[in-house]
Amino acid sequence: MQSRFKTSLGQPQNGAPEGSSDVTNGVSSKLPPAKPYSRPKSIGRYKIIDDLGRGAMAYVYKAYDPEIDRFLAVKVLREELANDNDYRSGFIHEAKLAGQLAHPGIVTVYDVGVADDKPYIAMELLDGQPLDELLKKRTRLSLHFVISIMVQLTRALHYAHKQGVTHRDIKPGNIICLADNKTVKLTDFGIAQLDDSLASAGKTQEKVLGTPEYMAPEQVLGHKLDARSDLYSLGTLIYTMVTGTTPFNADDYGELFRQIIKDKPADMVVEDVAIPDELQDIVRKLLSKQPEKRYQSAAELMRDIRELLDVLENSAKEQARPGFVSLRLRWTLGMAGLVFLTMLTGLVVVYYQQFSSMRSLATDYGYSTNRLIAFEVAEPLLLKDATALEAIVNDLRNNQDIDYINIRDINNVVVASTKGQEVGERFTGFANAEALDQTGNASIYSRELSADQQVLDIDSPIAFQNKEIGRVLITISADKLVRSTKLTLLIMIILMIVTLLAVFFMTLAFARQISAQSTRLALALERMRRGQFNRRLTVERNDEFGRVSIAFNQMAESLEKRFEKKGTRISGDTEKLLVTKPDGQEAKATDDDVSTVILEKKLKP
């Protein structure tokens, strides 16, 4: 439970002393000075358990009723106000009035009375939290939850207004969200009409009771309030729940009140959330400056909310229709698939091209090294100088690039090798060698020593005066080549994934906007097909869709004027035709004019 705004114009919004004064129509009307707070042990038969809240006009306690074994909330008028007969009688009168309201969307009042010369109200104790606390945690609410709250509050206000009760302070602090995260209840009806009660008691005041950000223009101006003022505050509440901020904001109340009276609220815009045009229309109408341009009753508002629910339901059914594939899904999957295939093809081509180039460099290096070795060992081999050949092999053993070397004579017998046991043996080659390339009499082979180790064997002739006198074979490691190609492949895969994700989300965002605009236009055309020419599209974009929205609004305006000239009125799903009198004059649409006939027929699809 939170109190109404109580401060004078010009004071800082958060700096008003508790219970200091009421906002007046340019006048500050002082309340009696507050007395030191002391929590009572009991109020009447109710035992006080704990504090629930302290406002400018009343305290709220958690209490226990021993007679019926029930916990409840007890609101007690402040002592300094309880001593004022007008406040006292007004509090009791309005408490009794609130006690007559029995509705699921309104906090139930159990008992009203006076204890220790202090008026109190015993009411339902709710397991939940005020909506303003929920908004502090979430900033803004989901569209589904907002519409659910709209429905519940509209029904509660419709019931209260039918009983002749106007709340006059619809705000998040006076709405309790129950623990089930579905149900909300409207509270604080008792003080809501205190100003009228005081006036009826004979005390003339020019007070403007309420919360500034949620006040209707006529409330700011101190004019007479009615159910339409509550509906304005409800529109402000809806705006706040959807966007996370009130329609009008200012650092001082003078500027805030000027905005409420003069300025047009901006359309609700939420990033990555498509606000239905029907909801925009509802809020726009609720926030009209003139009461006569708003909904004239909560029942009228409820009809438009039902239409909003129907539109959302039909949209969901349309998207769930068998064979229906949304533009957003088609574009996103299509673009992502196209980019994936393109990137995959490029990856394969580039990978193999680079692998081939790197392998060519490795084989060229192997051939060059082998030719140099063959040139160096030609003379010792011809002279059969085993010592010289062994010295050359031992020298090459220190070369980190060469893993193995053998030198063979014309009969393919090993005469020198890094593996001494092979000397004198006929070399038969390696069983698992795979031929990769051949240039003249030189050949290159590939072998896998293990799963993560690969080598290249280069076998070249040893010639003396252009005559082959033997062969030399060297083995070089291909690990660097393999690591380089794997690293290249990994980088390309990462690049492909990043590019694919970027294209996916960019296309999804773009397609979502296109889909949302298309859906808006389709729903608008559906409303027009049903004869609702009074609805307009919100122009949110400065592009082709913006032009389409403007063109649609112009068409709707033209059709609306044309039907008005012909004496046809469109309202919801019902087409009302005004039948003219025999003399050709249009009959007046009044209940007591028997010459007026209104034909209502449902617009067929």
C-alpha cells in the first residue's frame, strides 16, 4: 500500500516531507502536522503483527483476527487527521463505500470501524507485491502479462464505476500482483474519493489528489473527475508497463503538468518488440486530452481489448496454419543456407588449393635438398669410399629437417645410412608409402608413421657425367605442413561460422522487421475488410513501409469520410446504418426518437 502524492508545487519530487501538504490547483493546502509514529499493539479486536506501509494519510499494518483465526491488513487514519471531523467522517464514509465493492479484481474490505477514537479499515491481506516493485525489478513487462493486467483492471473498474465509485489514483503502487504471477488486484479505493467526501461534508477545498505522473489533464486542472479520468490513468499505466517509462516526465511538477495538459504522448516503442497497432490505438485513445474523446466507459474499452485479443489469436492461428511458412523463417533459413553453401564451397576449394601449394613447396624443397646431396656423394660413391660416405651421412644426421637418409649403389644395395644396420642390405622401399609426385627419375612418397605424424620420402638418382651410379633417399617431416593446413582449416571454419552467424542474425532482424510490418498491414486490411475505417497505422519508418502506412491511413481516412457522408457508421464488427426520414432528412440517433431506426448487421467476411 502506498500513499498518494502529497506535496506542494515547486518542491522536488522525491523531497516532500511525509504528510506535509496536498497538491493544489496552484495553492498549497497544509495538512495538520504529523505526530511521532508509534505502532499500536492492537486496533479493536485485531492484534497488530507488523508494519506494511505508512502513507501521508494512513498507516497500514499486518494484523491477526483471533475471532475467526485470520490474518489481514488494517489501515488506520493518522491520528492528526483522525482528530479532524471532516477527514474522519470522509475516511469512514469512503471505507464503507469501498466495502460494498465485491469483485475478484478489487481488494476485499472485511470491516470498518473506530477503535481508540481512530477510524480503521480491515481488509484482505494479499500474498504478493505492488506492481511498482515488480516494475523496478523488470523495468517493463511482457506484452502477454500487460494485456492480462489490462483485462483484469478494466473489469474491476467497470464494476466499480457501475457502483458509482471512481478510484482517481490508478498507479502501480495501488495494484497488487499476487504470488501466482497472473492475478492482480486493485486497492486503495477508500482514500480515492476522500476529496468528494470532504466537499459533501461542507468543507471547500481545491485539492488535486493523485500521483502526478498518472493524473488526467482534468485532474491536474482541478476539474470534476469521473470514470474517464480513471481510464486516462489506466492508459498511463499501460504505457508504463509496456515501455518502462511514463508518457510524460519532467524534473519539476510545473513542467510535468504542462506536458500532461498540452503535449501529445509519443507512440510506444520498445526495442525488438512489435507493439500491435490495436494496443497503440487503445493507449492513444485512453490518453486523449479531452475526456469526451476517450473511452466513455470501461465496457467500451473492454470491447477493444477483446478485439486486440482476437487479432493476436488470429495472428497466432495464421502462423500455425499447416503449410504456412513465415517470411522471417524463409528469408533467414534461405540466406543462412545460401551463405553456408557458398562458404563451404569456398572453404573446400581454398583448403585444397593451399594444401596443394604448401605440398608443392615441400616437394620442391625435398627435390632441391636431394639433388645437392646426390651431387656431394657422387664421387665418394664412384670411388666406393665408405668412410667418406659415412662422414657425409653423419653430417646430414644433424640437419633437423632430415629424419632419415640412405645412399645406395647401382644395385640398390645400401652403402651408407642413418640406420647402420641397413648397410649392405638391399633396399626394397617402404610398404606403406604412397606416391605423390615424380619428376624424371626422382620420386616423392608420403607415409604416415602414426595418427599425428606424417613424412615425405624423396628418392633421387646419383649421376656422374650424366650416368646414374646409384640413388639417395631422404625422409623429411611433414608435421609442419600438416599443422599449417589444419590451422588454416580451423581459421576458415571459424570465419565461416562467424560469417554465417552474422548473416543469420542480420537477416533474422531484417526479416523480423519486414514480417512485422507485413503483419501490421495484413491486420489493418483485415480491420478495413470488417468495416473499421477509424483505425490508423502508426508511421514508425521513413522508408517504403512508411510510405505504405501513410498511403493506408490516407485511404482509411478517405473511406471513413465517404461512409460518413453516406450516413453509414462503422463501429467494431457492427455496421450501423442511419435510416433517413421520408422527407430525406437524417433521423437523429436518440433513444426517445421513434423516427430513428438503426439497423445493425454483422459484417460478413
